[in-house]
Amino acid sequence: MVTRCTDPAGRLPRPGLPVNEDRDKWMRAALREAEKAAAAGEIPVGAVVVSPSGEILSRAHNRPVADKDPTAHAEMIALRKAAKKVGNYRLPGCRLVVTIEPCPMCAGAAVLARVEEIIYGADDPKTGAVRSLYRIASDSRLNHRAHVISGVLTAECAALLTEFFRSRR
């Protein structure tokens, strides 16, 4: 099934960024990473970075507890791995696919990495920084903006987080 998502303003993706049938596949890869985080007792967030040709360059899941590192969010780790793989801190044309809306740190890192598109599953009303609380990825005051696609496999992404926190209570 093709997921036809829009950006927060309700527009279809920018010209040059086709509606991609692989979004569900990429999000499922991110969900598998999130499941690894949950199994390790970490908040279940997973991310992948996808090349302009559609190849998954890197995969990661949350590890702040295990790494004793507040920056060890899935997005940060995935961006670092992708940058090493391509040999450049900039990732033009790449997509960051993540199970939950990125926080301010991760949204800022995506902008600094010059990713073309941020694709995420569930909104994060507490720390979301591309749509819910802030709009870092589309802030015209910054020198780069990333196109944002939300709502890819939202139910699956949200359910994983809900179940994780329910089991902790």
C-alpha cells in the first residue's frame, strides 16, 4: 500500500521529491530499530538514513541509557553513521526516517546535515521540533530547510511507544 502523506501545511511533497512507495518499507526498518531499543529498556525510537537512490545508508535506535550519553538518540546515531559512510558531514538528497517526530537536537542536526527530507511516524506533543512545538526543519531564518513528511505508519509507531510506557507504569 502506498502511503500518500502531506507536509504539515497539507501540501504534497515538493517538486523533485516524488511520492515514494518505499516510505513504508523505510519506516518498517526504523520500527525494527525501535523494537531493539525497547528490548534494551530504552525509549523505543528507531531511525534510518536513506540515500537519494533509496538505499538505506544507516540504521540506529535510541541508546542514551546504554551509552550514558544524552545525545545518543536514534536520529543522531543514524546521521553520524551515514556521514561516516559517505565521507561527508553533509547528506544532501538524503532522507531521515524516524518513528517519532524529532526533538530540537535531532531536528537541528538534520538541518545541519542538509538532509532533503525528514519522514516520521508519530507526532511528539512534548518535544516535537519539526511540527508539534517548533518548526526547526522549515524555519526560514536557518540556511537550510528540510521537507517534512509526517504520518507514515503512525499507528504502529505510536503503539510501540504507548506499550513501552504502559509497561513501565
